[in-house]
Amino acid sequence: MEDSLNRLELRRYLDRIGSRWPLQQALLGGARVADARGALPQRERGPEYVVVLVADAFDGISWLDRVYQAGSLWDALEMGAPADVHCYTSPEFERKRTSMRRVAEAADDGINLLALV
């Protein structure tokens, strides 16, 4: 099912992120995850990958800095596409989960990346 995803690179990405910020959650959603789970091709794809990172260590770091740093650690060449990266503290994540469709979909239907480790 999800074997088409580059698990080795996803683990490497988590290592790169985790060396900077201890993560409470790391979720992967997006069109490639839906493809791997058998979604029909006749649909609006949206971003190929949506990465939601939750770390209380993000507190005090501007949202733009978090996203820039975490996004720059994603290897789009190795993964085959860029990622739409979201970085939140736990309270921010709870708010965004109810207000942003992509975040909600990654939380509800995505892959728990921390379970890959």
C-alpha cells in the first residue's frame, strides 16, 4: 500500500529534523500518500506531499523561520516532489487541525512518520 513511498528518505528526513527539534508528531499526507493508498486518479491532486511537524521546541521561533528551515531539509529530488511543510507547537497544531483542511487531512488520514522509525 504505502510501499511506493521512499521510507528510507523519510527516516533520513526525520533524523535531520529531529536533530534540531524534538518532535511530538510528524505526519505525512498529500497526493502521493493518497496514491499509495489507492485513490482514484481522477481527482484534484493538491500538493504531492504535506508534512506536518509538531514540536514544542518551535515555541519562540517565527513560523516563517520554522517552515524555511524544515522545508530546506526536505530532499525533493530523493522524494520525487517538493513538500508543503507545516511546523507547529502542540497548541498551534490543535487550532490548525480544525481550521486548515490540509493539516486536518494529514492528521486524520496521513501517515504517522514517527512510527516508521
